[in-house]
Amino acid sequence: MQDLTALQADACKPMVRMPRRVGNFDVDRERFSVRWGNKTCQLGNTKQFLMMEALATNCARFLSFSDLAEQMGGDDQDDIRPIRSRLRSALRDAGMTDLDKCIKTECGHYGLFLHARGGANEMST
């Protein structure tokens, strides 16, 4: 069994963010883009991209606004709704309305649930 110091050291290690894939869905950190099926949405180095990356990293789980804000670099929780709105707009403009519908809201939490399309439910890096 690990001692408390080792557990604390592990907890303080930074999270490594990798491009995330679920079935036909891919978040590409190098290009700051999202691919869904045969469509691509260039989000650029924006808060919208950071939100999508955080949701993909935690796919099939709801994140509280505070956890989401922290994963996006410490944004104010009040900024989360407008960022989500701009993300939805960008996805719809790229013809990804079905992907937009995979972002669910529940009591101050957002989550990305991709099981609705293609049965994909496993993450890979």
C-alpha cells in the first residue's frame, strides 16, 4: 500500500491532454478542431475548443460548471453558458447539429454523450 506522501505526489501531477476519439468523433489539439463523421469544425485556440476538449476528456460524464471552468483554465463559472452557446453556434455552422445535441445539460452540469450515434462508447487516445 502506498504511503500518503506518494498518493499526494500522484494527485499533484498535471493531467496530460491528448487528442480524444470516440467512434467518428475526434478532438485534435494540434489543429484546434473537432471532427464528427466526415465534417470538421475549426474552433481555433478558443474557450469553445477548451470546453469541447474538457467534455471529450470526460466523455459520458457530467461536469459541474466549476469543474469545467477549472479544466478550461480557471474561467469564471458565469462564463460557461456563453462559451457553450458559442460552441453550439460553431458546431451548427459546421453542419454538426447532431454533435451539438450530444452535449447535454443537467442541473448546472454539462456532459458529452456520444452513444446516440454509431454506438460508440469507448475512449481511445
